[in-house]
Amino acid sequence: MVWWLLAGVGAFVLLIAYYFFNQKVYESPVAASSLMGSSGKVTTTLSPSGEVLVNGEFWSCDLESGRGTSLEVGSDVVVVSVRGNRLKVRPQRSANEETASN
């Protein structure tokens, strides 16, 4: 009797473990390639790492090297690359800066 009870409990534990280990990790519905060139807003100070809001989702990010040491909350950024679940961003140039460089 005890043997069957232990076997049943063991099978139940294995079933629960199987269920939890086979759960999909959350994957963003936004494809990485669609993020390239997208603009976003800084939500935590980037110094040089922080968080941005791009396409309605919060992303961890790093400020592109050579683009200063920090960006304040509310600054506009552009995604320059995606690596895993981390973005590399640069400050978005204003219309005045773009016409001055042309």
C-alpha cells in the first residue's frame, strides 16, 4: 500500500516539475529586426546603461559608445542594434542638428 502511494506522489512531483521546466520564457511580440532604427524615450537615466520605452515595451539598453556618458529621463533615442534582450541606443538628433550636418 505504502509503495503505491510513494509511486503516485513521485509521479505527481515529476509531472509538476516537467510542466514548470517546459514553460516558455516570455518572448517579446516585437521582432528584433523591427526595432532597428526605432525611436524611443529614456525611462531611467542612461549612464551608460538604463531602460527605454520602444514600441510600447520597456527594454534594458546601453548607450552607444562615443555618444556621451549619460542621457536624462525623457530624452529621445534611436535603436542602433539589438543583442538578445538588450538594445544599444544613441541620442536622436533633432531636426536642427540634421539640417546643420547636411
